Amino acid sequence: MNDVCPFQWQRNMRRISSYDKELNAGATARRVFSAAKRAAAGRRKQETGHSSIRHKFLLSILVIVCCGSFPCGAGALVAQNKYNFAQLGEETWSLVKQPVQWQASDWLKVGLAGVGTLLVMEADQPVREAALRNSRYSKSVPIECGRAWGELYTPAVFFSGFTLHSLITDDIRTRKIGFEIGQAAIYASVVIQLMKMAIGRARPYTNEGSKTFRPFSRLSLDFDYESLPSGHTTVAFALSTVLSRNAEAGWLKGILYVPAALTFVSRVYQDQHWTSDAFLGAAIGYFVATWVVDQHENKESTIEMSLSYPLTVRMRF
């Protein structure tokens, strides 16, 4: 018995040694995997940061071009619009009171948007399935540009550019455009955020179907149920509508809706929204921005003079 014990002890020690080597190898593999995972995450973060910087840089260039493309000059010799915080407060209160002041035509627009959304809902699932079957372009330049146009930093960049231009040149026209961009973006964002929370529709990528709703789930910090309406599409159409309404060239008015249309497509194609989400978001963005621009143009009483020959005078009441 005493002769066998040393051999058993040696075998046990070899087994323990082998087990320790396996543990060390497993720990090393886990460390390598963890390091690779952190490196990949770092690369993705860096790429995302670079992409965001590129988008903002390109937007800044676009703002500079727009400031030179839109009608400028100190033509508004007499105007009721000051485009300041006091006016923002007055018009915000006016927007809050709007539903009780709507006329039949206004209710008709709301009804058409609602009915249109319900009708488009019938195509939500087939459109999603078609997009998923051919999703290789989900990170392409047009799709990514459309997504960026609907980000909140886009109207912020345009607002900053036009406002800075108006401060430097004392140009009332670019002040008006910057003010309307900021105003429309704020109003549209508040409206859609309240609707998202109250409706609580499941996003497509949850795979719960287009008719799954969990109202007020955001209160529990569940952001997978805020699909309707699309916030990106709302912001995109609000921005494009303000720019289009202030552009004088007819061809430019239409072109300015192209990036908004790309936003519509990108939100569906990247599986972030149903088609009906984007449809309702586009309607909200358009109507809110139209209301904002109308508020200012209906108030204006301007006399504009051109010193070029022949002398022209334009009056607007």
C-alpha cells in the first residue's frame, strides 16, 4: 500500500498540472478575446467619431453655400418681426392654442394625415421584408447622408450658420431663416416626442410586428417602443420645408426636399422605423414648418427697394 501511494500522488500531480495549464490557456484566450473586443469597439467608436466629424464639416460647408444662395440684403426697412426671444415666446403660446382655433381646413389636414398613416400601415410589413432582403446598401453614402440630415445636430448647424451670418452682416433675411429653422426644429421635436411616448409603437428590429404598442413604456426607459412617428424624418422635413419656403429659385425649392426624402428612405431601409412612421413624421415636419414660416410672412409689412436700374419698389402687406 505504501509502495502505491507515491505513484498515485505523481499521477494526481500531473493531472493538477495539466488542469492548471488548461486554466491558464483559457484565461489567456479570454484576455486576448477581451483585448480584441476592446480594440474593435475602439475602432468602431473612432470610425463613428470620424463619420460624425465629416458630416458636421460637410454641413458647415453647405450652410456657407446656402447663405450665399438665399436672398440677402437689408431690404426689410419696416418689419413687424424682430426674431428674438420675445417673439419666440409669443408664437410658442400661439402654437399651444392652435388646436382650439383650427378651422375646418385644418382638421381636414389632420384627418388626411391620420387616415394616410393608417393606410400606409398595411404596407409596413411587406416593405420591411423587401428592404431586409436587399440591405447591402444600408451604410451607403446616400442612406447615411439621409440619416444625417434628420439628426438634431443638422438644424443646429444650419441655425448657427444663418444666425452668425446675420450677426456679421446685419442681414434680416438670414436672421429670419435661422430663427425659423430653430423654431421649427424645437416645435416639431416636442410634438413627436410626446407622440412617441403616448403611442409606444414597437420598432421593426424588435420583431414584434407592426401592430405592437406599449404606451408610455419610455417612462421605464424602454426606448424600443417609440417608433411612431419617426423623429429623424420629422426633423428632416421641417428643415427642408423652411429652406424651401425661403428659397426664391423654383428649382432650388424642389431640390431642398431631396435630402428629406433620403431621410425617409434611410429610416425604413436601416430597419429603424416602419414606413407609416416615416410618413407621419414627414407630415408633421412639413405642417409645423409651414405654420412657422406662415406666422412670419403673414405679419410682414415691408418696403423693399433695389438701387439697380431700373429702380423698383416692392410692397408687401
